[in-house]
Amino acid sequence: MLGLDSFNIDSVVIHTISIFFSGVCLQSPCSLLFEPVTLQPCLPSEFDVVILGTGLAESVVAAAFSRVGQRVLHVDRRSYYAANWASFTFNGLLTWIQQHHEESQPEEAQDWSSLLEEGEELIYLSNSKSESDSISNVQVFSFTSEEEEEEEAPSPDPPSIAEEQTGGAEEDAVKENSETESADSKEDDTKEKSEATADGDDEEQASQTEGEEPEADQPTTSAAQSQSEPIKKKISYPQLLKEGRRFNIDLVSKLMYSRGSLVDLLIKSNVSRYAEFKNVTRILTYRHGKVQQVPCSRADVFASRQLSVVEKRKLMRFLTSCMEETEEQQAYNGRPYLEFLCDQQLGDNLQDFLLHSIAMVTEDTPTEEGLTSTRHFLRCLGRYGNTPFLFPVYGLGEIPQCFCRMCAVFGGIYCLRHSVNCLVMDKETNRCKAVIDSRGQRISCSHFVVEEGYVGADRKQMATPTRSLSRAVLITDGSILPSDSDQQVSMVTVPPIAAGCPAVKMVELCSSTMTCMPGTYLVHLTCQSVGSAYEDLSPVVTRMFHTPESHDQENCPSVLWCLYFNMADGSGLEAEGHNLPSNVYMCSGPDGGLGHEHAIKQAESIFQKILPEEDFCPPAPNPEDIIYDGDNTSSAMGGEEEEKEETEDKQEKEEKEDKQEEKEETEDKQEEEEKDGAGEMEKEEEQTLQTEE
Amino acid sequence: MHGRVKLKSTAQQEEEKKKEREKKLKIYVATRDACFSKRKESICDDEALQLTQQLLSSNPDFATLWNYRREILMHLETVKDEDEIQKVYISELSFLESCLKVNPKSYGSWHHRGWVSARLPRPDWARELSLCDRCLSLDDRNFHCWDYRRMVVKMSGVPVDQELAFTDRLIGSNFSNYSSWHYRSTLLPLLHPESPEPPSPCREPPHSSLPPSPQTHSHRVCEEQLLKEYELVQNAFFTDPNDQSAWFYYRWLLGRAEREEMISCVYVSREEERVAVAFSRPVNAQSVGLLLVLDGQPQRVEWTSVHPRFKHSPVWICALPPGTISDITNEHNLTVHWTEKHTHRDCALYTGRSESWCRDSATDQELFRSELSVEKTSVLQSELQSCNQLQELEPLNKWCLLTIILLMRALDPLGYEKETLAHFQTLKEVDSMRCAYYSDLCSKFMIENTILKMEYAEVRVFSISDKNLTTLCHLDQLLLVTHINLSSNQLQRLPPQFAMLQCLEVLEADNNSIESLEGVYHLPKLEEVLLKNNKISTLADLQPLASCPRLKRLDLRGNPVTQTANIESELAELLPSVTDLLL
């Protein structure tokens, strides 16, 4: 959404914002990769708050400060917003992958001590990637055919050959066929790589080490696919690249609890108007080798075919009764939740549903914790739909950008590809007086907020052992549980498939979430790391999807492309005990939780530490209630504040433009939140009514 | 603090809003007045159409304006050709859509839409249907929309199965919706009508002389579909047993047999020279074309109901002309024709008999099974099982308890009497607000059971003492009873219906809380009234007894009225026939 590369100085701000707000590129962060604009080093030399990093917590902090009139400078070393919370197009993701394969150049250490005054010292931040990189074990596999797509239906020959594969002669023929194919594809491959993007050497290495016979892999896959679904047109790799802009692939995989702190904050602050949301339409789970729908709402339970009427009653009764705290529950404090569920005379399948899909905890989670998360899940049900979750259209990367936008609307200044090299610390007070940015400008500030990745390991306190998340992103050709509608957004809980394996959370997104091209599904898998992402997640992928490594999975959706990587778990950052000046605050990266509670809580606590008296993200005012300088009504300001009035003027212009744009672009997107889920439908209705008229 | 966006104060905002409102009001009032004056002059021009549109789009509930608009449109119909009219109505429809957005539950808008759609020369029903579906997806209980939708479906002939699938969808998304369940109940009999062949006798009727049970009803559903419906609705009430819509649908499914309309009993008494006729439902005998034929001769008689309160009553009496049947050596043949229903009943009064009657053994099971019936016992039995299962899980659910009671009644009212009483007790405890309702219902069932027992015993004595009765009902079934024992219950009155006990000789009602004897009225054979320990407090309460000519024995011990001064002499004056008075 924020297609803007950066807007750096006062005079430019208004200009760029107006381009931005006139709706050049609202669709997706596709133009994140603009060539760097030649920047002039003339940022204002004084801010109230300087924020480094555009992750969710930092962006919320930025919006909150800007909203209450603090002067905010928000910068990020990267060329895109949202740091590890970002969303990428397919091609953008390939670039990102490439960056993580590259050797990082050693940082040229510059001496900024000339900018120091008496009694000050420098604290260097880390701007090199290798040192701070929270991403590791990146592995990519592509199972698509590398050939250009055929416009016509697939020729009848190859499938028929494949079908008769049992005969020995035919088998040879297939092999021959495949060999030629792979040769072709290899050629294409190299072209692709050199031309387009990121399939670096590492990738090939990876696929070679993982797959037994990499050459044979792809053709076999395609043969198998054509065998199972001869009619379906397969999507080729060039197609993925061609349609790459339709993808918005999130680095983190989270969902928004409809009564979670993020949704509350979006509504409270009116930031919700900058984004659109979709309901997660179903909760699924993986039991006994089968994907099943978890009945969690009243309508689900009613419609469920897998539960007997008695089970329905038991489940409903448990769901209603567990909302209230009872003495019976307290008796189980400290004992496993599973034991509590057992004693409620719930059958095996109900226990599984409740433990893995509703509470989303493990077998040894204590009862009180299990109940708390069960209650949270249930409270979120029915606010916007039959599941507790929302997902932002165009991906989660939208959310930090929405907050950045709010910050910008209220005068915050943004620079991407711009960093802070070091902090200027007053030795006496142990406070950060100023920062020195990547262009060597000294900018004074009262507070400094920084993403943890910029802080050297020696200065921060991390939980031991270090926690990390295993992630996988799959592009598949079908839903793991096909239904009447092919536009389902599914949350899938996969209980540990064997002892010692982690529980995996999986989110399957359909194309109407604007995160993948039509005909494909985007699947995110997340778990707490035990080994590398590949080790943790590929067994699940192999079981639930059709890949070259899987057996007898013809009925499962095929994986077209997949990415594995590990990401540091943001919850590993301790709240206290860092070796930093007292007015420097650290924000962690994404945590492993499904919701956004961690980041929002962090942002709010930083805000409250700095401005304990102020309201955190109060609602943005209505445009008509804002007093503009042109208005005769605004006489409150004295003449002594001329300079400030000027800035305000600019802000207000931004505001105006913002509102205008909103009217043009998003007319009735507003207040979708408040309308209890009907918002989306209502909007649809209005649109259809209009077209009909 | 510096740098903040300056905002108007709330006072400023209020002021602006107020001004805005005043401005709007002014425009509104002026337009309204213009409309009214135009209507007075019966001008039907485009301007009027526009003015009303202005007003209605901000206030779609202004019924007068809708009427005016219809006048204008009807006028336009006379001056424009069909294509123009089509255009006018099409724009009317889109205007209505904007009104519905203002208020999706406006009577005026929906009614007008129905009116317009019906007059549209070339209606687009598919579009109307999709509009309804959209409205219902926003609010699935918008009954205005449901109404309109029914009209659209009717006009456009949407296939019934498609409509049934529509209710499936709505119930699937939210089963707490009477409208969808009800709609379903109207569709099912059309789609899956009950097989036409007469149902095989599913129970061994206690009396073989029964006419075929009255089961030829168009609103029944074939059994195969019924079983599917049971499953669906059970899913609903197991999911949420407190949701009443599913329970009501369930009760509909379980069936409500309509009894055949007939003359259930004819009674003739030689001594009083009168005839009493009981019908299967309350009728107004004066207007239903009742014809009495005595020995082949139609008689001119005047039918009177048993109590002046009743215009409709299941029991009617008439006096025969004096002397027609008084000779005990004569045999008479009597026929009562109910011409309206093409039915009749004969009754022979043989020589030497002082009275005679003819009736079905009315107490066959159909009689009281009308609440739930028709289905095969096996089906009901399995339904009872699943309800019992639910009751085990939810022992305090009133809907479940009540349904179990009804199922038990349908299956074996006498056999389940004990369980039924226990369930009623629980019901009264868990739903104390409806305690009186349950007591009355329980009384009704107890009376039904007692009638059944009486019939099996083939006696004319009705005894139901000590059963916590709070009300009396089914008194039309007791036309022939000579002796009734209502002692030790909680009755407060003997209602006017009590006068249907035309053969009653002895009334025992000791130990109740009776205050009123309204129904002890013109009972020709009543001789003994025992009212010990009741709450009759004034002489006026005893007034109805004066209409019973043969009353000889009256027990009023333990009633407040006995404290009245001069009670004995007053009573002697009021009830001269009483010879045996206990005070």
C-alpha cells in the first residue's frame, strides 16, 4: 500500500505525500524496490522521538506519538516497510531471499566523534545484516514446470502415457520424456535466474541436497499431477513470476483476534479505515491423517456432520460453561488442561478440538492457561463472523504501514534506506541526547525507539536458550479441504505429528485475500523451532500436500513452490536489563503467538513510559472538526508560534489530502469494523445496488 | 502541547450541528406542506412525484406520502404507454432501494415495493429475489423482507425445492430463526406430501367400532422426509436446547392431527323431553344448519347452549315439543343432521327406557392425541429416546421436559402417568414463572387420563380426587356422567363449561378452593352438591344452584358463607327444593 520509497525533508514531504495519497499505488507494496532517490541531508535537526525500524511495534509507537503532537522521525535501513513483518510480491520475496543468501559486506566503521560535544560518548548501532540477521536457514524449492504455459489444454499424450505407467516400456518412455523435459527446464532455469530474480546458487544447492534426484523430481511430479487431475491446467514457474504482483507473501504468519488488542487499537485509533479485512472462514485441524473442520461456533456445531447430537450438546455445554470461572476449574490449577478436558466427559475428538484448535495449547499446558486461551478464542467468536479471526486484505504487512500512515498524517517524517549509525549519550545522565544518522547528520531527540535487530548482542538481554520460529511458505494449487466455495480462508492447527515434534499452526489464504494469484493458495506454516525450519515443517508438508517426496498423496493439493526459513522469536527479548541509555527503548521482532498481543503491549508500554499522562492512540478527529488556518474560527494561536503554525499548516494540508483521497478511494471502507462483520457484506450490497441502478 | 491538530470545541460542533438540523427541518417542512397542498388539489404531476421522493427518502415511514405517490402513479398509468410506465416503475424500484437503505424494516417501503412489483408491466422477479436474499443475509429475521419474498416467490413461481434449499442455507447460518423454520413447514408438505393411501392402523384401537382415524390432512409430510427433518431439528436443539424456534418446529413435525368434525354424541331424555348434542368442536348450533328428525318427522326446535355465556359450544340442548316422547311405552328414533358437514347421528329411545344416547366411544386415543400424534409408534418411541438422552445431559431444560411429556402422552398416556407427573414437578421448579401454566396443563392431562380410565371401565362415574387439579377441561366429554368427584384438588371455580354435564346427579367437590359455582347451571338431574371446605363466601355465589330444579342435598360446611346472618332462612328462600342442608 505504501508505495512510497521515502519522503525525507519538509519541503518534499507534502509533495510526496500528495502523490502517494492521490492513489497511485494502493494495491500492493509492489513498488518497494524503487531506485533510491538522491537524498539531500537536510532533515530537521531536532525531534521529540526518533524511531529506527518499521516493524509493528515501532509503527504503532510512531503513530501514537505523532497523534499526540510529538515530532516523530521514523527511519528504516531497509528499502521496504515493516521489517520482519513485511509482505512481498513473489518477485519481491525472491529478492529478499537473494539478499539473505548474499555475503554481507563488512560495515565501514566511520568515526563520528567529531560530532560529539563535551561529556558525550557514542554508542554504535549495528547496521550490518550478518550480525543482526534474525533470518536463517533459508531454503527454496520449486516444483513447477519451468516451461511456458500452454494456452491450449494439455495435449492428451503425456497423461495417457502416465496413466499406463505400470507397463515397463512405457515407464522408460516416461523417463525419456522427463529427461528431455528436465533438460529444457534447466535451460529455462538458468535464464530465469540470470534474468529475473533470486534463485541463487544456494537454492539449487538446497534442492539438490534435499531431493534425491533433483533432475527426475520435477517431471515425476508433473506426471503424477497429470495423472490425478488430467484436466486441471498446471501453473508454471514463469506464470508465477508473471503474476508475481498478485502475491503478498507475509514473513510472519499471524491472525487478528477479533477482540484482540490489535483490533481494538485499530478501531480506537481509526487506523482501521486504512485497511480492509476478511474473516477467516473456517478452523481446520489435522487428525488421523485427515483434514477436518473444527466446529467452534454455534452454526458450525449445528451443521457439523462428524459430531453426534450428544457430542454437540457436550461441546456446546462445555463452551458455554467454561466462560465462567468455577471452583471446579480452580481445582485443576497446575494440572494439565488435557486432564481437565478428560474429566469433563468429552470424547477424544472433542478433547482434540478443544486442546489443539480452540485453546491452541499443548497437552501439558496447565488448566488455567488452557482455559484463558479457550475463553479468549470464544470471546472473539461471532464479532465479525463464525471464526474468531480476521485477516487483512493484501496481507499482514499492511498493518504496520497503516500505523505509519497515521503517523505521517499527523506530521511524522519517514525515510526508508536511512538508518541511525550511532547514539550520542550524555555520560552524566545516561541519556541519549541525539542520534547520528547514516548520512552523518546529528539529530537531537528526547527519546529513541529501536528495533532489536539494530542493537548489538552485547547490549541486549535475551532469554536463554535463544528461541526461534520455523516458517514455511507454500504456494499450492488447491485447498487442503475443498468445499463449495474456493475462497475459504482457513486456520489449520496441526497437533504434533510425532512425539517431540512441534505443534504447527497453518494458515491457508485464498486469492480473494489478495495475497496470491487466482487458482493458487498461499499456505503459511509456523511453529516453535526444534531444528531448522525444513526439519521441523517438511514432514507436515509432505503429509498434507503433494510434493515429490510424498507418497500416495494424489488427492492432496500440490505444492508449486515453497520456502523454508527460521526467524528469531521476538518474545525472546527480555523487557528489562539492557545495557542502553535510559531513554532508549527496544522493540522486538515478531513473536510466535498467533495474535498480535505481544507487539501491541510492547508499543503501549513504551508509549506510557514516555508519556504516562497521554491517551494511547486516541481516535483521529473527523475532518470537519479540524480547524484550518484559513478558517476565521481559528484564532486560538498566538503570533509567537508562527513557525509551528507553519508545520501545522502542512499537517493539515496532508490531512485534507488524506481525507480527499479517502473519499475518492475508499469511500465506505470506514467503520467496517464497527458494523459487526456485516460491513463487508453491506459494502458489497451497496456496490451491487449501485451498479444495478 | 504544540504540534497538535486543533479541533473545534464540542460547543462549536453542537452549534454547527444544530444549525444544520434547523436548516434541514425547514426544507422538510416546506416540502411536506407543498406535497399536502398538491394532494388537496389532486395534482398528479412529476413535480409531486419528486417532492414525495425527497421526503420519503429521508423518512420512508410517511404512509400518507406513499398513498399519494400511488395515486400519482395510477394516474400516470392512464396517460402513458407501457414502455414509459415500465420506466417509471423501474425508477420507482430503485428509489425504493434507497429508502430501504435508510430503514430496512419500513412497512411503507416494503408494501410499496410489493405494490409496484405487482403493477410492473414486465417484472424482473429474479432481481427482486436477489434483493431479498441480500437483505436477508444482512438481517435474517427481517420479517418485512420475508413477507415480500414470499410474494415474489409466489409471483415468479420459484420451484419449491429451490426454496427449501434456501431455508437450509438460512437455518445453517443461524437456526434461531422462526421465519426460516416456519417457511420450511409450509414448503415440506408441498414437496414431500404424505402418501395418499390411508395409513395402516398403527396401534390396536381399544374399540373396534372406530371410524378410520382422521389423518387425511394436506399439511402432513411423508415419513422419509420427516425422519430427515427430525435429524435436522435435533441437531438444532442439541446444539442449543434453549432456542425455542427449533422446539416449536419439532412440535409441528411431531404432528397435530385435526379431528374430524362430527357429532360425537346425541343424548335424549324422556323425562325432561329434551335432546343434548355434543360436537367434536365448539359450534354455533343456531347457524350451522342443525336438523332434528324424530320418527321421520323434522322437528322445529330451538337449540340453546348449556350456558348463556356461550355463543359457541360443543354441547347444545333443545326441548322437544311437550308430549312427543313422554310415553314410556313408545319407541322413538331420533336423527340429528349436521347439514353443513353432511354428517348425522342416529339415536334410538327404546320402550321402557327413560333415556338413551348414541356416540362413539369417544375416548379412543385420537381424542387426546391431537397434540402430537399421527406418527408411527416406533418413530415416536425413538424420538422419545433422543429427548431422554438430551434430558440426561440437560436435566433442567424446560423445552426438553415439555416435549418429553408430550411424546409420552402420544405414546401411552396412562402408562407414563407417573413419569409425566414427575416431569411436571421439575418443570414447575425450573420455570417457576410458568408454574400456573404447567399446573393447568397437568390438570388437563390428568383429566384426560381419568376420562380414559372411566371409558375403559364403561361407567358414568368420573372420579378425580386429590390430583392437584387447578382447572377443569374436556367437560364436553362428560355429557353422560351422573356422578362426579372432584374432592381435594385446587379448583377455584366451577366454570360455565360445567353446565355441559347434563346428566349429573351428584357433585362432590369437598376440600377445594371453590369461590364460584357459575357452571352449576340448569342441570336438570342434579340432586346432591357437596362443597365442604371451600371458599364460597356470599349468598350470591350460590345463586346458580337455584336453576337446578332437583337439588335436595347441599353441604356447605366449612365455607365462609355459613357465617352469614340468617343463612338458613336465606337459603331456604333461595333454594326451596333443598331438604338436606349441612352448614
